[in-house]
Amino acid sequence: MTLPPNHPPIPAPSVGVLLVNLGTPDEANPRAVKRYLAEFLSDRRVVEIPPLAWQPILRGIILNTRPKKSAHAYTQVWREDGSPLAAITRAQAEGLQRAMEGRAIVNHAMRYGRPAIGDRLAALKAAGCERILIAPLYPQYCAATTATANDAAFAALAAMRWQPAIRTLPPYYDDPAYIEALADSVRASLAALSFAPDAIVVSFHGMPLRTLELGDPYHCHCQKTARLLGEALGRELIVSFQSRFGRARWLEPATDATLAALPGKGVRRVAVVAPGFAADCLETLEEIALRGRESFLQANGSDFAYLPCLNEGQAGARMLQILIGRELEGWLPPA
């Protein structure tokens, strides 16, 4: 088709994929952490306290005390290429882009911080993507993770005059490709250890108990993931929940309390895996691999190992190709 004179250029129609993860500060310093926490903890999906009650606490206490402590934690896991979460998520997107062999444009975004979901959706649209799969990298569905990522995408779409067609990646907590990838990754990590663990702890990110009472399926999804992973590995796993915050009741048992109690029950050698995280981050590398190790050893444990997330490794990359390829059926040209 011949365009009229002076018509703006139109890119060839394409399919886009946007991998979405939680987010991270731009730098490991209190100012950047404060900016990140202000956005994260102001999300009504994350903190369901009415803003009139919550914002004075957030602005008056939390943002004046927590950033310094959190920044110190980030310095212990920060890499030369930046935040582990940001670097790994970028690598996952780049690996998927190579696997797509030009049939789709793959990008990544963070729900909080940068690159922002709205900015990356706009970039995909400008590149000609008339159909976009939004893929929150949360295996277990939770309103505070999956739903808020989709919320941000839909809000960006609401501001577009010419919207692309949209699909969203459903939770994949019991998908055979996910369970197989987890099992393969855990087996490889266990084989590299210098000891055989007496127990394996499966640590998921914690959520307030009221999320379960209000109907959020997250707790059930976590339990099923752990059960299926245990069946694939042929051994029983210990389920726990980490990262408690505030005074509310949270899902139990808590990971920190579980690790501290295990040596007293005869478990002297332990391995911990965090299958709810698509990429290693502060919560796995500092909270579990450093502080979790310390509490377990101080309780007279003898050997501790943190088993990495799927990250950009071969098992995780293969899983993403399967999940994303399935959701793009009918949109992509034949391989």
C-alpha cells in the first residue's frame, strides 16, 4: 500500500511480550530506597489500610527509618551491573528475545521503579506491537503482585488512544513446565553441595493472613507448588513464609522462626529454596542466604545452603519459552 504524502512512518505490525517483576531501587542508597518504598508501600493492593490512616504512618515513620536499614541490606547483594532483580529480569527478557527468533519483541518492566510498565508498553506500541502479552513473573497468584502489575498495565492502556490487543499470563503455580524446571534446578543445586541436607525448606514470600480470609488464592497456590515439587523430588518439603512486615498476623509458619527451630528438632543440615521468586533478589540473597543462614547456624545447625531461583538459567529459560509460547498461540507466525 502506498501512503499519502507526508504520512508518518508506520512500523510493521508485531507481537510484543512484556515480562514484569516487582521492582527495585535504582541504587543501593537511602535516597533511592526511600523513593522506591514510597511508591511500593503507597499501592492500595500492597497495603490495604485506608490512606488517611496509613499515609501519616508511612510518611512520618517508615520512610524516615526504614530506607537506611534497607539500603544497607541492598549493599550486601548489589552487583556490578546493579540490582540482582533488575539484572536477572533483563537477562531473562534478552534470552526470551533470542529464543523468539524475531517472531516477537520482548521487553521487561518493573511494577515499582524503572523501567516502568507504562513506559515499556508505550515503547512496544511505538515499535509496531498491535498485540501484547503482559507476563507478570509470579507463579502463585496474589492481588499484591499479579493483580497490581496488571492494574498498572491497564492504567497505561486507559491513556492510549490506539490500544493494542492484550493478553495476560495466568498464574503457573502448578504448570508441569514450571514444576519440572523447579525440580531440575533443585536437583542440580543439591548435586553441587558438599553435604546432603536433612531437610529442604520451601520459603514463599509472606502475605497478611487477611488476604487468605478475603479469598486470595495465594496460600493455596503456594501449598500446591510445594506438594508438586516434593512429589517430583521424591521427598517431603517444609513450607514456610518470609518477609513479615508490621503488626498484622501473617501466613505461617514464618521462615525465620522455622530455621531457628530446626536444629532443636534434629535437623542439622538444611537447604532452602524460594520457588515463588522468578529471580533472586533482596528477599532471597539477603534475607535467606545471609540472615537465614546466620540464624540457622546460631541455633546449632551445622550446614546451610540457599538454592538459587530459576533466574536466567537453562531450566528457567526453557520454562518461559513454553509458557509464553502457549499464551501467544494464534498470534505468532509459524516458527
